Amino acid sequence: MEKQQHWHAVSVIADGNACQEAQMLSEVRFLSGDAPRLPLNQCANPAQCRCRYRHHADRRAGPRRAVENFRPPRAWRGEDHRVQRGRRSTD
């Protein structure tokens, strides 16, 4: 039995004749348990709906950090507290 992934997500794949609601959801990722059922309640033609789910390992899309985008990390511009004395009066 395969272990269920904690953050497994789905997005809606709307075909060319899909209703407006399905097209609006095509860029949104949902956790699997929170995804709307297909066909959508607002679907104009549920008997011929061909919308389906695309599965993703994670609900987040794309790289989120600078190094994941092949950019160098930003330089730290704050004060470096490690070189100062400690919090206690005896430090």
C-alpha cells in the first residue's frame, strides 16, 4: 500500500468547452480533500462535462526561493547580533 502524501493537491483541467466556473478554477490548486467535486455544481452542462483533475505532489506551484529560481540570495542588510555581547549582564 502506497503512503498518502501529506500535501497532495489537484487542479481542475477545463477543456475548451468548459463552463466559466471551471475555467476560473483551472489555475487554482486545492488540497485533495478540499477540491470541488466534478462536475461542478454550477456547471452549465453536467451531462457532457469533460473536466478532470491534474494531480500535484504539493499544493504550492513553482519555485518559491531565490536559489530555486537560479538567483543568488539577497545580501543581509540588518544588524548582525551574533557579534555583540549576550542578553545577560554577565556576558
